[in-house]
Amino acid sequence: MKKLLLLCSVVLIGLSTPAYSQVEFGVKVGFHSFDLSNPKDIILPGDESISFRDAKIGFQGGIYTHIGLGRVSLEPRLMLNSTRVEYSFNGDNGGIFDNIKDETFTNLDIPVLMGFDFLFFTGLIGPVAHINLNATSDLFDIAGYDERFKTATYGFRAGLCMAIGNLDLSLEYEGNFSEFGDHINIGGQQFSFDDTPSRLVFNLGIRIF
């Protein structure tokens, strides 16, 4: 919780900084992938299991402030993102094609990235916090299923950004420190896929001023 408050404070300070010549404000939109490199199945009582099957391309949008400090910069963002994943539920009530379960997450992402200029690019690196705002899940069809999300989860971002006029194009890799699926709770027992998710994030930034 303290980490989350610190990140939010940095973002708010950035968004409220007076308009010096080195401060820019804008919006960002884009899309992201979602990947689990080697997820393990969640084994439930009664020889049932949940397998990670697929993830769809997700979308994000939000606002950012770019604070220039010579060849170094600070870029806090507030971004909403949506991700949809598919699971296979292997139970005793039909074949696998009858048991595809969808789950959709809406998160508030709070990246705070340091930038380092070189050549025609800016290298970006820094922490990111994820706050779950909403989730819809077909897993509620499973007896005893409940969702217990953490207040926030954390990860890191690293990537490259290129400025073209008032536009910024960035491609970033994101790693996370929490196991995916640890919000799944069945019969009072917490589960996860024993793997941390990663994402490739593409953003188009439009500087407003």
C-alpha cells in the first residue's frame, strides 16, 4: 500500500507541475499483448482443473506528463487497460469445447518511467502499479468460485520511444512480480498459474501542450 501511495504521489506531482518549458502534457492510446511463458494448470478438488488457454490483444488509453531534465526525463502516466483471457475448465460436465471460460479485466496502470535520450530515441525504464477496477468472469460457473484481488500488483517497464513532431511512438516490455491467477479463490483456497505475466505494450502519445 505504501508503494502504491508513493507512485500515485509521483504521478499527481507530475500532473500538477507548473508549465515550465520542459514540461509537456498529453494523451496516450495503444494496445498490448499478454503472455504466460510456462503456466501450470490449477488443480482443483475432485480432479477438476483450470488451464490457461489464450489471451486476446488488449487496449489502453490515458494521460501522461513528460518532465524534461536535460537528457533525462520523468514520465508518469495514468492508463486504463482492458485484457481478456480464456481458460479451459476440465470438469465432468462435457468436452473441452463446452468448457471455455472467458475473463475480462479492467485495470488502472500507473507507470512512472525514467527516460534517457540517445540518438533518435529515448530509452524508458521504471516501475508500474496495476489496480484492478473491474472484472467479469465465467469462472463463477464453478462451484465455490470467488475473486479476491490484491489492492495493487507491481511490475516494471523497459522500452524505446521515438518523437515525431507532436507524436510519440513507444514500444515497451513489461514484467510483473505477482503470479497470474492469484485472485482465484475456490472454497476458501487461493490458487494461481504459478507464472508471472509479461506484456508488449505499444503506445501512441499525442502531446497537447
